[in-house]
Amino acid sequence: MRAGLEVVQGALELIQPHEQWDYNNTIGGYATTATTQSSTMNGFSDYGSKLPMNSERPNELSEWVEHVTKTLIEDLPESNPEESLQTHANVPTYGSVSPQMSETRPRKMARGNWSNEVQFGEQGNKGLNLIGLLFECAVAISVDNLGEAHRMVLELTQMASPYAPSCGERVVAYFAKAMASRVINSWLGFCSPLTNHKLIHGAFQVFNNISPFVKFAHFTSNQAILEAFQHRDKVHIVDLDIMQGLQWPALFHILATRMEGPPHVRMTGMGTSMELLVETGKQLSNFAKRLGMSFEFHPVVKKLGDISDLSMLQIRRGDTLAIHWLQHSLYDATGTDWKTMRLLLELNPRIITLVEQDISHGGSFLDRFVGSLHYYSAIFDSLGAFLPNDDNHRHRVEHSLIHREINNVLAVGGPGRSGDDKFKVWRSELGRNGFLQVPMSSNSLAQAQLILNMFPSTHGYRLAQVDGTLRLGWKETALYSASAWTCRVLR
């Protein structure tokens, strides 16, 4: 009983506003400086809460979550000192939190009363009820009360639609699907999801066309790699998850027109489908040929953390090595984190470009649930500000990409999922393992600002430069971070 109640107390402590931005010193509506303050949940940093006077309101789901949080805290029953010492009985539960508590559980919070103090309108009040039920379901899953979680999942799937006008309701619908998968996986004891890479790659290309996030990752990393390759005649790029190689034509074009002449470029593209890797290699080879640039492509159907022999990557002495990793939550692209780190150290690259989603894959289920709820509410809100509800491109991205990411963060692994083998923040781990950060240059910042200029500033995209890292966010939520690293001693 105590364990179940402690989990719920932990959930209350986790429900904090997501990472926020400091908008001091803005240029053209985009923040260019920020001060890192104390750390908050899930390894996120707190950028303060100051917003410009003309700042947009937070997205609707953030408002709902904050209101539900306030209500949960105010609804805590008065504690009995003796009970508090023995069983933490002063902590409320979200439904039946464990089989052992079925006869003695405290009352639920009445979801219907959550909108008494603040009126959000019909859609907003429905959203409050949905968020409350979603939190109850998450806590039930976290303590393995699968029967109660299953009941709430069925209720959620009937109440929320992925095609709703409300961004918040769409988020809840996809979270409900992921949590349904989590319940099934927990009953079965394992999860081995199939991955349709062609479907994912197609949706990823659509995402690149309708949002700045992918372009931000590509252009900021290209600039860092270009600077590392300056005056180098033989260069080698290892892309840890190359997909369709959308990033590289732009870099090839710049390399081909260098004043000192183009280098010989070798590229190792890693992925899980040889067919797709070969097709990507052909496309890149044809593009390089049109530019008159010497180019070799080497496909590797392996994850970096699964490689036992570095010769598979065909690293040649004398080549300047760059490693690029656009981290995402679609699937595990690199294998076990500590093995991946070991290989990165052995490769001894001149530059590592890393673009991370500001969301944790490690830690407890509740930890991942709360962080991902804030994160994906901002992603959905950004798409909703740019595209109408019935837009086919928006549906394709939400269903084929974002839904899969949510499912991967919450559902994969069942009861065997552990945070021990997943780093919360790769930037911190690189620094702890002997890599030195290379500050993203002013040219990288300029590239990112040019990308954001393609979208009206009223849409809410924000750019910040923090301790040498470039960070892109939506309204008050940080979403993507781009950083560059090098080995302490280059061989």
C-alpha cells in the first residue's frame, strides 16, 4: 500500500510546468540568449518564466494540465499525523492504485468539479475531464493495476478523437492508444513492434515540409560539420540513422563550391533496411555526381551499439571523421546507450553533431508520461497553428510520426522497461565521458534564424542559444536542442 501511495505522491511532484524560456534580449521575435537556472523534472533546465508583453498564451493542453494540477493539490485530504507516518494516507489516489488497496483506497477526485473555479468553455471543460482521467490511468499503470487502467483506457478512447478540432483532445486520443498498448504489453510481458520504415520516411519528409524542426536539425548540424571539415581533403560522415538522407544535399552543395576545392566525401549510412539504404545511397551518389564531387556511400544495416567490429564502418586513416545523430523517439536507432557511447569513444571523431528532442527516454513510467504529455502537447499545438484540422499532411504526420513516438516512449517494453539503460540527456553523458563541447557558431545561429523566418513569428516558434547549444521551442516549451562535440585528444 505504501508503495502505491508513494508513486502517486511522486506523480504530484512531477506535475510541474515544462521547461520555459527567458525572452530577454530578443531579435526579430527570437530569443538569442538565455540563462540556465536550476534543473527541473526529467533533467530539463529551467529558463525562467519571463515572456514578452505580446507573447502568445500557452497551448490549451498546458492550461488544462496546470489547472488539474492545482485542483489535485488543493484536493489533498487533511492528514492524520499517525497515518502520515505509517502509510502516507494523506496522499490522494487516481482511482484504484494497487490490488492490495481495493478495499481501503481513498476517494477519487471528482473530475466533474474541476472546472468550478475556472471556466474554459465546453471544449475546455471536456479537456479538463480528459486530462484528469488520463492522469488516473497513468498512475494505475505505474503500479500495475492493469484492470483499472484498462477500464479507463476504454473510456478515454470513446471520449477523445484524433480528428477533433481541439489539439488537446487529439493529444489525449493518441496517448490513450499508447497506454492501451502499454496495458496489453504489460499483460503479455513483452513488446516487439513492427516498423514500417517506408511509411515513417514518407511522413518524415512531410514533417520536414510543414514544420521548422527537421530543417533546424539539418542546417545547424551541417554548419558545424562544414566548419570541422574546413581545409580537409578527405572527409567521412557516419550518419547513425540516415533515413532518406534529406540533410546531405545541402551540405554537398556547399562542399562542392568551397574556395579550396571539394573534398573526397565518404559516407556511412546506418539503418535497418538494406533496400532503403541502397536507394538512399543511389540518390546521394547521383546528386554528388551532378556537382562533380567525388563520393562513396557505404550502407550498414546495424545499430551503432550492436557493432562488435569497427571495420564494418570502413574508417580509413587520414579521413576527417564526423558523426551525426538526429535523435528521435520513433524507434531505437542506436541500441543500448552505454555500448553506443563506448563505440563513439573508440571512433574518436573530429566532430559529433547531436540533435536531441527535449524529452527523456529514461526513468519511471510516470516520469516519461508527464514529460511526454507536456512535450507533445506543444508539438500538436504548433501543427494546429499552421494547418487546418482536416489537413491531410497534418493527419499523416500526427498518425505516422507523432503517434509512433508517443507509443515508443510509453508503451514499448511492458513491465520490463527500465530507465537504467537509457540516458536522460545525451549532452550530459558526452561531457561526462570525455568529449568536449564545441559551441555552435554564430553562423549556425543565423542558419536557424533564417529557417524560422519562413514561419510568421506569431506562430510561436522560439530560438535560444544556451551555453553553446542551440534550442528550438514552441511558445514556452523547449523541444529540440542542437549541440556539437569533439574528443579531448584527436588521434
